[in-house]
Amino acid sequence: MINDYTVVLDADVLVGSFRRHLLLNLARGGLFRPVWSETILQEVVATLERDNGDGQRVRRQLEQMFPGAAADESYIHLVRKIQLADENDRHIVAAALAENADAICTLNARDFGWSAVEVVSPDKLIADTCDIAMPQAVNALAEMRRQMTSVHDGEGFVDRMKSQGLIETERLFRPLVDRL
């Protein structure tokens, strides 16, 4: 399944390993097309380098997995024209507009106020895209779970969703633990 539903992934959803892997496995499974800007990648690297020294490795993985995910740099001229409560988030909306994105996925939806692009939480994005294409989602997430060393079964995988605040996603997959 190839899906042209395009989502700008904010740095805050790419920093946490479990959430990042969930999103990217679904994107790799064709449930949506991820996009990020150079500024978003720089924020991911800076945060991860500060926290655990993993930033450059994660950036390389993102760029290798999704070579077409970098936003067209034409978004830069839009940044100054966008007004948000947090001016540091203007580049995210600009990248979304330049890429004709359907949504922005972030943990800080309130910082965006009104936006020309839908703003969704990672939980909503994951739950909604999985609900629309459940067979592909189950396959993508079952593959992810098999590659994990810290989770040994579907029950543990769904428990991890809940512990990461992915409540809608956990509710959606709880009945399917035997398939994960």
C-alpha cells in the first residue's frame, strides 16, 4: 500500500525511541509519507546528543530509511510570514505548507493554535492510520515487536504503548495482542 497522506514529524515525536520507531515502521509500511525539515533534524540531533549521544546515528538512520523525507528548502521563505505563539515552531508549519502536508504530528499541539494544516498528536496519528489500514498496521507493528529485545510478546508491546501515553493506540491494539 502506498499512501500519499503526508505528515510533518516534529522533533519532539522523533526523539523518543519507541514512539519514533512506531511512526517510522508505519511509514515504512506505507501508511503515511513522513516529512521533516533540516531544522527539525537539527533539533533531534541536539536533543539526543545532549541526552545520550545518539543524535548523529539517529539522523543517519532517518535519512537512509526515508531519503525523500527532507522538506523542499523553499519553505524557508515562508517562515517569517507565519505567526504562532511560539515563533520557534514557524518552520514546521512552513515545511508543511511547502510539502502540501496533510498534517503535522507533534506533542505540542497547543503551540500551533490555528493552522492551515491539521495538527495531531502521535497517538491520534498512529491510531487513525492503523484503524484505516489495520492489516498493514498489524504487519508493520508485529515486525517491529519481533525486532525489539525489551518486549517479548504482544501484551508487553501494547503495555509499552500505554506507558508511552499512546492511549488510543493501546486501546486499538489491546484486542490484537496475539497478532503482534
